[in-house]
Amino acid sequence: MAELAWEVARHLPYLRRYARAILGDRMRGDASVRACLERLLPWAAELDTDAVKLQLYRTLHHFWSEAADGVPEREPIPTLVENQAIVAARVGHLSPTKRQILVLTALEGFTLAEAATVVGISVAAAQALLDQAKEEMRSQRASRILIIEDEPVIALDIAATVRQSGHTVVGIASTHRDAVKVAGKETPELILADIQLADDSSGLEAVQEILRDRYVPVVFITAFPERLLTGARPEPTFLITKPFDTDTLRVSISQALSVGMVEHLALQ
């Protein structure tokens, strides 16, 4: 049982990352993960230790599906802060199944077959949806992106990926002060931010200052994601891990912009 608990704890930060990215909201994502864990508790003794990751993500999707159908198998989780219908609406509007397949394979490291199992469809259907999601990502509206990164080589690598994805880099900042200055002048539509900056300032704090004036979706980049995926305090919604590959960055940008567009319309 101790081994099972360790396996669950090992995957929890990334389950939170996934739920936040799909729902586009940290609090709703973390609430869904809590619901997922409470669903699993009665059957903990029956869980396969070698397949914990797959079972966790599958249970999360099962909860979302129940919420969408409006027919939960048992009473709603008392500790869940969000109504099931609200969670389901965000899944439906922000991330249809094709987006979920894309994020599962590109960000969470699932094979296509595993991703298909998670969302409950055939591998052939998953492949078709993945192709649609990639085409949708390629045709996404070009956006203005600010990069906050203190390592020149990494910053240039990020900038190259941003431009290759059809977006515009409005500036590269390496300190808190520069980031706020560039954001005020260039009005970015998305921010890619490192956590620790050159002058020992915080990328998180720089972003918080920028967001005081307006809503901008943000993707944080860090070598220590577990520190920002605890569910215990205000943490980022979108987060990727250093080192990252080009596909991971592209999908993260696409998902954040997709969610950001819905949020922007909701605020108008």
C-alpha cells in the first residue's frame, strides 16, 4: 500500500498540470483532481501499481464525463468547490476531445493508445482527432508574445519556436523591471515566463504586476515544476518543464491562447 501511495503522489503534480491546462483555471483544475482522488479511494486496494498514471487520468476524465452527462454515479463530492455542470462546461467549451488528446500526448507523455484509453475512444478515432488538433493549432490566429527569460540561449530558442509557429515576439526581458516595462509598451497577448530571473527577481512576481492592469494568458517555464503544482497555494495555470522540446512549447502556447480567447470574451 505504501508503494501505491508513493506512485499516486509522484503523478499528482502532473495530473494537476493537466487538469489546469484543460480547464484553463487553477482552482477548477485542482478541484477536479481532488474529486478524482476521492473517487479512487474506495478502490485503492484494487489499483494496479504499475498503471497508476493511466488510472488517475482515466478517472479524471470519467468525472468530467459524468459532469457533462449530468448523471453522477454517486453523490457529488462535498469538498468539490465547483458545481459539476460548471466544470463540464469548461471542458466542452475550452478543450474538446481533440485538444485533450493533443495535450495528453504532447505535454503529458502518453502514447496515442494510452491517450485513447484515457478519454475512452478507439486509437483510430484518437489519431483522427489528433490530426485535427494539429491542423487547428497550425491555423490559430497569430498573436503577440512576450518572453521573460534570463538565459540568452534559451530565450533565443523560445523566440525561434514562437516565430516558427506564426506568432510575433514583441520583446525578450531578463529581469522583473524589463518585463513590466516591455509589457506596458507592447501589450502582449501571451507571456512565456521563466520563474527565476537574472537579477534574482521572480518571474511570478513580474507577471503578477503585469496582470494587475489586464488579463493575459501566461505559460510558466521551470526546471522544478513540482514546486508549483502542489495545490496548496496560488500557482500557475499553464506550466512546462525545462528542458522542453519544440512540440511541448507549441502545444502549450496553443492551449493557453485557446483558453485565453474564451476568457477574454467572457470578460467583455
